[in-house]
Amino acid sequence: MLAIFSKRLLEKLESTERIVVFTGAGISAESGVPTFRGAEGLWNKFKPEELANFDAFLQNPELVWEWYKYRKTVMKTVEPNPGHRAIAEMERIFPSAIVVTQNIDNLHRRAGSSHVFELHGNIDRNYCIDCGQPHSNDEIFAQERAPRCLKCGGMVRPDVVWFGEMLPVDVWEESVKAVESAEIFLSVGTSGVVYPAASLPSMARRAGAFTVEINIEPTDLSGSFSECIPGKAGDILPQLLPLCPQRSQ
Ligand code: BJW
Ligand code: ZN
């Protein structure tokens, strides 16, 4: 579908150096990674409170690991899509472009983005909750049941951020710094319901950024953006790219 971009956005792009792209599960939907919420969301089938918090993990590690092993397997088979690639391309136009993502799927890095802040961890990493020993996915998959630490026998968990857990402090602080100095802030494919990540768009706007939401449907946060562009990330972003300054010269 042909996207129409506002004059205001195109003018902003002409004069901008600092751009932050904030992403959620929607950017990876077109790669075949299920989103969390919505009609096709993961949590129509699984309850978040059963799976994405530490107490649930302690009570039912087998169930939680079944879910994560399934998702690790899915993520091995998927590839970055045109949305991820367009964001990576932006680095050629805006060398200081930063991606702040809630996703744990590695697809931004695999698409070529080099400045990626992962707010909710990374599904490729695992660690022992007792001694901190990292464990590779091969070590995880070699164990049929919920994996145990090869060093101390403790429980191993995926290195992702569950409800009630702090985001990695350094990643959060760097993200806030980038967001507060952004001139353009693009929010792509997130429902904006999970905090503190969902506070970043309003933080950007308060600090003076021109903020844009790209989503297939309105979100709780839509009213707080400078403008909203309805549509799929993989459609909209590749159309926006050639309109960025250096590429049109
Ligand atoms: C497309 C598209 C296409 C589709 N193109 N678009 C009460 C009030 C306020 C806050 C709280 C509260 N009670 C608890 C809290 C805090 C809690 C929270 O926010 N809860 C709310 C749900 C109420 N937050 C936390 O606990 C966080 N930590 C924290 O606050 O620490 C401080 C603290 C410490 C101690 C005690 C208390 C507080 C941690 C949050 C961790 C979130 N973790 C997860 C799981 C990660 C691991 C894993 O993947 O397994 O992160 S939850 C899940 O949601 C995941 C995501 O990153 C996150 C956000 O989801 P996202 O990306 O927005 O996906 P969806 O599915 O929701 O949306 C997809 C969107 O894409 C939709 O809008 C579609 O329309 C769109 N879309 N296709 C464009 N092609
Ligand atoms: Zn251990």
C-alpha cells in the first residue's frame, strides 16, 4: 500500500541528525515471530502471569522452559524483514541512529543495525540463577527437561526481563539518554502497554522530539505522538527510507 507522509515529517527528516527507533513485537511479526497481544498474539494461547515472571518459573520451570524452547526454535528459523532492513539502512543516512527495542529476537542486529539497546534481554542468552554461569542454547537443548547449571546444578533461566523485574540498568540509562536527545523518535509495532518501555515516546516528545507511531492499529499511546502512520512496518519503513535526505540527492 502506498504510504503518504506529512510535509512536517519530511521537513524534520531533512534537518535531523539524531534519530531513535523504538520497536516492539510488531516489527518482527512480518518475519513470522508472533506478537504478544492482539488476535494473533502469543498470549491468546498462554497466560503471561504463568510464563513471564520469576515466581511462575520457580513453580513450573518445565512449562516455562517448554515455552522458551519453542520460541528459541521459532526464532532460529526466522529472518529479518524489510522493516528491520530499512531501519538498519537508516544508519547510512543518520550514522548515530539508535534502535531501542523491546524485542529479544536479535533481528535488528541480524539486519545490520549496530547501535541496538535491548530493553528486555535476549533469547539467545541463558544464565544460572544461583552462580550466574552463562549457558549456550546448545547446552540448554542438550537437556531434555528444564536445564540445570553445568557448574553448580542450579536452575538456568533465559536472559530476558520478566514482569516485576528491573530492566538492565545500563541499557535503560543509555536508552533514556538517547531518547532525550533525539530529534526524531519513531515508535514501531508496539502496543505501548508495558512499562517502563512505554514511557519512552512521551519522554521523547517532552524533550522536544518529533514523535511518530507506525502501527497497524491505534494504541493506548497514539494520542501522545506528533503523528501516527497506520500500516505495516515492512510496508511503511522501506517507503520512508528513500525520502530521507542523502538518498534523494
Ligand atoms: C504491527 C504489525 C506490523 C502487529 N507492523 N505494527 C500496573 C500499572 C503499570 C505498570 C505495572 C503495573 N503492574 C506492574 C507493572 C509493571 C510492569 C508492566 O508494565 N505491566 C503492565 C502490563 C501493566 N512492567 C514490569 O514489570 C517491567 N519491570 C518493571 O517495571 O520494573 C520495575 C519494578 C521492579 C520490581 C517490582 C515492580 C516494578 C518489566 C517488563 C518486562 C516485559 N517482559 C516481556 C517479556 C520478555 C521476555 C519474553 O519475550 O519472553 O516483554 S512482556 C512482553 O511485552 C515483552 C514485550 O517486549 C513487551 C511489550 O510488548 P510489545 O512489543 O508492545 O508487543 P505487543 O504484542 O503488545 O504489541 C504488538 C504491536 O504491534 C500491536 O500494537 C500491533 O498492532 C502491532 N503490530 N503487526 C506494525 N506488521
Ligand atoms: Zn550455577
